[in-house]
Amino acid sequence: MQNTLLLDPAVAFFLRIMVFLLGSTVGSFLNVVIYRVPLGLSVNDPKRSFCPTCRKPIPYWRNIPIITWVMQRGKCAECGCKIAPRYLMVEALVGILFLIIWEWKALHQFPLVLPFWVLLSLFVVTVFVDLEHFIIPDGVTIGGTVAGLIFCAVFPMLHDQTIWWQGLLRGLIGAALGFGVLFAIVELGKKAFGSLKLLFDKPEPFTISQIDDEDEPGMVIDGETYLWSDLFFRKSDRLEIDAEWVSFDGGERVENTSLIARETEFVLGERTVPLETLDRIEGAAMKVVVPREAMGFGDVKFMALVGAFLGWQGVLFTIFAGAILGTFVALPARLVGRQEWAAKIPFGPYLVAGATAWLFAGPQILEWYLGLGNPFGR
């Protein structure tokens, strides 16, 4: 009965319109998540959306997905300040993605529509938050993994199973593999590339202070800024500076010394000084050892989400495809001398691209790729 109704042209057209509207409405909520969660704000308090500039609540009749942004030409009706195009982009994108999933699955695999809608919504949040803030929120990764495992049990056909516990088992295996493989890569990367050594022919001035634009401490040396959040991922991470001299808050200079910085304190000889008690450190460095990571731990947890929804095959494909896509961006950037293009793009969007490719055409892409090794056929 349901499939027959879906085949009726009038009903099918009406349902497509409703699905797109539903998706754009979900996209409107995702905009709230993308804006508030990285800032530590609740998505429920205040319940109504507000202008990011003037902070005034937006009434319901001015909060219609897509239409409001277009009619107000991307400006707040109260203060006239610009509303980022991202709001329109997310609402339209999620509406289109919902429609694509509906067209693909509604007729023959209707139960999979909901889990794939949820998965792509999580992907959208991941991409936009990671691009802007270089993080993937735990609410996305951990919450998404839990949601994926629940879907595995409720809809075992998500992993081509018919019994709930078999679907859940496949999801657990995928989540464990996704987490484990990327965790191993991060740990191996830390051992191989866990530090960056900067050597100077003559003493290079440096400062450690609050970076006004970023609202966090950072070190400035040789024209580069290293933010605290980029330096300290682990408790064991330490920034080491061999200095000709060092001065705390304009006080007495300490000559020919080593300064060790941890996330919350500095060690100078036998003296330990909490970070919060200092305003500024100055000095001249001969050598600096900067801690670094191969990727953020949010990427590791994100792969557990991918594994829960897409299984172990999706995990392996996503990591491989993400690495290939990242190389295509990073390598040309380095060849033309624009390393910052590669350095400032997080890995999350690449993983999302790989997982999305597997969702829609993974086996076909894999078959094509393997066929490249045998171009003349069998």
C-alpha cells in the first residue's frame, strides 16, 4: 500500500516538497547547533534563535528556513547587520540531502531513510564546525555513535542483517574498528612527527601572551603564532625553549636558560610559575621544540560514528579516501608555497567526504579502483 502511494505522481510530488521542507527546517536547527555548541552555549536556552550581532530574539515569522534569509537579503531585520551565508547554505543543503535520501531509499528500503537523515545531519554539523573551530563536538561524535548503534538494533538491515542483535554486533564491530584504527594512526603519528624543531642562527625574539583575536594564550616567534589550543592536546605535551634570555612580566632577565611550558604552567630552572599568574613572557630563543599531533582526537571519535552507521568496510574506505583527498589538497598547496592552505584545513571534512562517498557509491568506487590495476580485463 505504501509503495503504491509513493508511485502515484501527485502523491510523490507532494511528499518531495514536504521532505525538502522538513530537511530545511532541520537545517535551521543545525545552524543553531553549529553556532552555539562550539561557544559552550545551550541549544535550548534561549529557545528562540537570535541575531549573532545584536543578540535580539528572532520572532517565529522571521525565522522561516531559506525564505527569511532571501527576503531580508542576508541581514538582521533589527540591526541590519549581515547574517552569514552559511545559514542559507546549511538549510538548503540539508533540504537537498533529505530529498536525495528519500528518492534513493523511500520506495524499496523505507526504514533506512531516518538513520541516513540523521547520519547526514551529523556530517553537516561536523564539516561546518570543524572548518570554523577545528573541533568536532563530543555531542556529534559520542552522541552520533550511540544513535548509530541504536539504529543498528532497530533497523538491522542497516548492515544487511535481519536480527536485531546481529545488526547491533555489526555496528559495534564497525565503531570499535573505526575508533581503534584512527587511534593507532594518531599514536604512531605522535611518535613519528610528535614535535617540530625550530633552530635559529642567532637569538630570535619571542613572546608568550594573550592573543587578543583568539582570546587565548599563544607564542609569537619568527612571524608565526602558535596558539595554546594547537600546542597542548595531551597532559604530557610540553613546549621547550632554549633561550639566550627570558623575562617574566618585564622583570629580571634570566640568561642562558631553558624554559618549559605546559598547558597550565611554566618551568624555569627550579621555578614553577602557573600560567594564570603571568601576563607576558619575553625572551630570545636559539631553539624551540613545538609539540604537535597528526590529527585531533575528535577525528578518532568521529570514526567510531562512521563505523556504527556504515560498518567496518565503510571505516576502511573512509580513512583511505580521506587520506587521498587530503593529499590532493595539501600537496599542491605545498608545491606552490601555500602551506597554510593545507595546515589550516582540518581532517574532519575529508573524512565526511570519504564516508559520504561510501554511503552513496562505495562498492562501485571500490570496484572501479581495483579495476585500475587490471585495465585490460581478466
